[in-house]
Amino acid sequence: MVQAPSGDTRKRVLIIGAGAAGTACAWSLSRSPEKFDVHLWEALSQPGGVASSLKVDTGAGPLIINDQVQGGALSYRHNLALLKTFGFKPTPVMMRIAFGVGGAQWTNHSPSRLTSDLQPEIKRFGDVLKTISRLEPIFIFVPIDKVLTWWGFSQAFREEMVLPLVALFFGTGNQTSNVAAAVIARVFLDPDLRLFDYSPERLLDSVPEMFAFPVLQDIFKTIAASSPYTLHCNRPLKSVKRDKTGITATDAHGVSEHFTDIVYACDAETVLQTLEKPTWLEKKLLGNVTYYTDYCVTHEDTDYMSKMYDIKPAQRDNYFVRTYPEAPKKIEMSFNLSTYQPHLAEAGLDVYQTYYLNAKDKAMWTDGQVAEDKVLAKRWMRQFAHTWQHFAFWVPFVRFIQGTQHTYFAGSYTMVNTQEIAVMSGIAAAERLGAEYPFPDDPLAVKQYEMYLGIAHGKKRGKPTGKAYPAPSQATMDKVAAALATATPPKSHVLPIPTPSSLSPPSSNSGSPQPSMRDIVAPVSV
């Protein structure tokens, strides 16, 4: 069994999952190499988790795309700060969304017949949001669809406006109607985190500025190559044993190593599958995180998009959301990668990703109508759902298992499905182990981080020491750039459609978030 060298008094920390959470944790710890010996295990062949890049054979030839995570809101201060630290520049994107089809279509940028017809209910909904916000501790236990029914909103308003909008933020697993009403109120009313301002006339009437990430594989590989932690790709975790001295982790190849602490920066299902003898509370709480199986098709089938979404090319919408006629509370979502990956637009391409949510609803999916010769990639995903139970029985209590027997938990599932939460969760786990918070000079970053730390860990931020942490040297960055110039991203993949008895694909052991609307991507999972 591998152990720390004799005389090495540093904490030897193992992080499981090299997605956004695990990478942020490893980087934050490695800023103090005199204190931490950091090892990052990733089951996949490259870091990033769902924040990945992919080489696809398009109509214009082979191109690299960012697959799944695309970008985020300008309030993503930790993501933006990391990009700046490692010399990357995001691309501005204006967020344009088209909901529904035909006479039921409405957008965040243009008037429509539907919003005109439902304007009285739109205005009344604003008052309901304020009531929910005032009574947040109660409405965390009440699903949004139940609230809309109690307040007497019409079926058209519920199913053609509110639920499709909620799906953009929390659509994973097609559990939109079960999302906690208090969370929806936060999306509209939180002055620091809201993406859209509530409009009493059209519900949404603004086109917010967002940002798109540069090539994601370059970002994660650069951070790993420029930071003094050890990245082990193709190393899935098999089991973890804990004792008074720390933890012993065994990988899928049978190799065991001893560490003082472990950070599970991956999904809750992987934790329960690999952690030997979890405490009663760990087992109970982690079991409250519910996962669903979703499916994504990347394609160039504009005919499919026109048929299913009534797209208007001149509008250059990013997002498209529709409901199933036979089940109006069920959602299908697509988005146009070319609207925020400039090289795709420059090539004259429209590359789409369509998300089919919850394999139990597969009978309604229309993936079979996407022309096979237009398909670039297919992917199955496990995603946690933002139901009211998630916010009532998991989020407020995760603090009580943080640090149990040298074990910490990170990842977007610890709170809300965004890339920003994932990064903050990794930094928070690092601080609990003794690292210093890296962005004390950004007031909004500090405010958001302290809120997360208080909820997910029940702790206050430590006092800054004033220590200087130099950025990577230019020589280091030049070496990384040269290596990346010769790197080849993974080829596009078409994963087989599982049978009903195997709809739960294996975990990637990745700590990336399941991206949501606020990540400029339809819901996806690790």
C-alpha cells in the first residue's frame, strides 16, 4: 500500500472527481504545497467531468465543440476569477430563449400573443413570488405546481409559461413541477443571483449578457499542468475504508493508498457505492439525493428543430423549450451551440443539442425522429433532481456530515445545479482542510462563498493571512500552451441506448455539476 514518505508531515489529501468541484479543490489546496500533498483521481481519460470538449465531424469538417457546459452568468465570480488566473478570456453571449410552438410560443425578447392573453396572471404571479419569498421556510416544502394550483392560475399559465421556464433552471429528470416554490422565488428576486428581472407585462422581457467558456479541455488541463497537485486520470475509485489515522482508498486496479483526508467531489451515488461503513446519517442524507437518467443528442438536423420547435432563424435564439402534447408537464429542451461557440458560427454551422429527460418517460421522446446522418454524438447521463425534497431533506443537513471521519463532500448537488456552486464547493472543502480562500478582493464572490459555506458546512470564512500566492509563471504557461497545441480531444461518441433493465449508467466519479440554464446549457449530469 502506498503511504506518505517518512518524515513528510503534510496532509495527504485525496480528491475523487476532476470536474469543476474537484479541480477547484485541488488547485486551492495546492496553492500551499508546503501544507498539502494533493492527489486527484478521475475515472475518465481527461479532467473536466461534464465540462468537456469533443471533436465532432460536422458538415464543415472536424471541429472541436464544448460538450454540455457552455458558460454562465456574470455573477459566476469564482469561475471568471479562475479563467483570469490562468490566462483565459470568456466570450460575451446574449441569452435569447424561445418557449413553446405556434400560438403558444413566447420569448424573453419579443412580445407574443400568449403573454398578451395571460398578462393579468403574469402580473399576479409577481405578488405570489413576493409572498413565497416572505414565507420561504414554509414554501421550501411546497412544489411550484402545487402553489400555482392553490392560487388558481390557469392551466395555460402553469404549463405553457411557468413550468417551461422552471425547466431551464431545474429541469433535470423532468421533475419541473416538483421543484420547491421557494427556490423559484429566489431565481427571480435574489438581487445578486437572479438571471432575469421579473416583468409584470411579459414575465421575461430582458436579454441578459452571459459568457461562454473557451475550450474547456484546455482550461482543465492548464490548471492541472500549472498547479502542484497530482492528477491521476483513468483511475476509478473502488472503495474507501476509514480509521482514526485517515482513509485508505483502493482504485479499480486494486492499488491502495493511504491519505489523511478525502474529498468526494463526485455524485452521491458514487459515494454510497464506494464508502465502506458509512455512518447512519451519511447513508440517510446521501440517500435523499435522487437521480434520474437523461439522454442528449448532438446533431445538425435543422428540419427536426423546425418541426419540433417552430424555430425562427432570424431570432438566433440560444434555447428552445417545448412540452409534450400528451403530457404538458413534461419538457423537452434543445439549444444551438453555434450561438455561443464563435468558431461554429464562423463555419456557417448550426449545431444543436437536444435533451430528453427521465428515461422512464422514454415512450414520449422524439429522438428517433432526428436524422441519423445528422447525429454527431449521443450521451446518457445521471442527473440529480431539484425537487422540493432535495432542498428540504438534503441541502440544509449536508453540513452535519462534512468532516465526518476525515471525509468531505463537494459538487453542485450539495446545493444547486450550477458550475459556480461546483467551484465554490471545492474551494469550501479546501478551506475546511486548512487552505485559504483565494478571492478575498471580490466582494460579490466573498458574499456568495460565505453563503455557501454557511449552508453546506455551517462555518464562517477564515480570516485572510495576507500571504501572497503568485500566479503561474509565464514560462510554465508557455510550456502548457505548447503541450495543448499538440493535444487531441476525444472523438465524438455514440453510446448505446440501454435496455430498460440498465438505465442507470456507471458513474464517472467526476465532481462536475449537472449544468443548468444558469450554466448556459440544458440539464446534464455526471
